[in-house]
Amino acid sequence: MAEKLSKAGATSRKRLTPHAAAVQAVTRATAKQRMLKQLICSDAAEQALRYRGYAQIAGVDEVGRGALFGPVVAAAVILPRRMAHLAQAGLKDSKQMTREDRERLDKRIRRTAVAVSVAEVDAGTIDLINIYQATRQAMLLAVTSLAVEPDHLLIDAMRVDHSCAQTKLFYGDAISLSIAAASVVAKVHRDQRMRELDLVHPQYGLASHKGYATPEHRRALKLHGPCALHRRSFAPVAAAGPESVELEPAESTLAASELLEEDLSPLEILFEEADLEIDPDEERFTEARTWA
């Protein structure tokens, strides 16, 4: 009986269309986003580490791991002992904040932090060593570029090849002010880079989707092909063919659309909390993680 039920369940899963599977993934991600909003971002982790004798605690986080275009960016931030004012100012996971609030807090973080560092790893390196290792490399570069040497790293769900003590915190950007600060700094930096690159490659709509796998971006890839800054090791880019010939802006304008307008392969599109953002102005998902 159990075997029959198992087979029935497997058959049911196989019958899901790509569109239905993508919708199901978004539903799961929406539930996770709601859960994350209930978490309280505080300095509890930092206080616990200071009690154990650590003084220069660096929060480390990344952004852009799931994008099809451009670099993965990491930031490292050492906040002062007194950081409650940042929580009162609204500091939390950058994906739960509006662009205006992120940019406001980015300035405040940079003004009050003991040290701040940002590092990028480009698309070519991502294709060469894979996105996981490229993310770790960006994090390590950010840490080693800090003007003040940290004695402990608080990292969002990862570890890096660094000699100092480390704590890996799952959902770290939602519960640790230091990691949240790194999250904000990294995202503001990368989003600005995408807006600048949108002026160079206007046919892809980068200012809107920041290089992630929205239907708008996937349609642009089909129409124009990838450019040198796309990640060739990611399936939707590889499927789009050879590099594009640059077009004039007037020839390359594409209409905006909702995320699930096209059928998306569940093997290519997975929506997770690390790469989803609700755009408060458009009230729709604007980022999606894509894996090769």
C-alpha cells in the first residue's frame, strides 16, 4: 500500500508542468519570506562573541550569487560596540528593505563603521571556478581588504579560507546586525553597478532586474544573445547561444513583464530567500536564483 502511494506521489510530481513547478517554488519562497520577516535583527551574536573576548567582529555577506549577469559581490563590515542605533534606524536583511532605505543605511553604516570593504568576482572567474567558490573568493577578498584586521567573522551560512575564528549563521542577514550591514553595503554596491552597466548594455534591462533570471532578461537573451559579462556556465545563458552584436538602444527596448509570464524550467529556476526581493513599488518578485 505504501509503495502504491509512493508511486502515485511520484507520478503526481512528474505531471507538474514547468510553469506549475515554478509557481510552486515561488509559493514556498513566499512562505519563507514571511518567516524571515518575523526574525529580529539584533547584536545578540556580537554580544556573545564579545563576552568570549573578541573585539573586532566582521559581518560578511554576498549578493548576486544567483544572477545570470555580472559579478558576485561580497562586503565585510566591522561595526562599533554600540550598534543599537542601526537597529533603531531600520537595519535588517537588505532584501526586506526598499532601495531608499538601503541607500540611506548604506551611508550611515559607512559613516559609523570601524571598517568597511567590498569585493567583486567577475563572470569569467565564476565560469572558471563555479559560483560557490567564486562567492567564497569574494568574501575572502572583502575580509582581507578591511583596513582593520578582524578577530572573528560572522558569515551568512558559509565559511572562508581565513585563519581567524568564524561563525556560520544561517539566515545571518536577518538576525545579526553586522551581517545585515554587510548585506546592505554589498547590495547597494552591486545594484549601482548594474545601473551603470545598463547604460552600456541597454538591451538587457539590467537596471530593472539587476541581472537576475526574470522573463524580461530571458527574452532579451533569446533576442540579442549573451554579452561578455554574462555567466556562460549558467544554463539559460548557455542556451542563448554566442555573444551578441551590440544594438542601438532604440532597437533593443523590451517590454516589462511579470515574473511567471513564461514557462520556466524548475531545473533552471529555484526561488530562495537569498535571491528574492519584493519590489515595494511594483509589488512583484524582481530577483530569482538561477542555477546551471
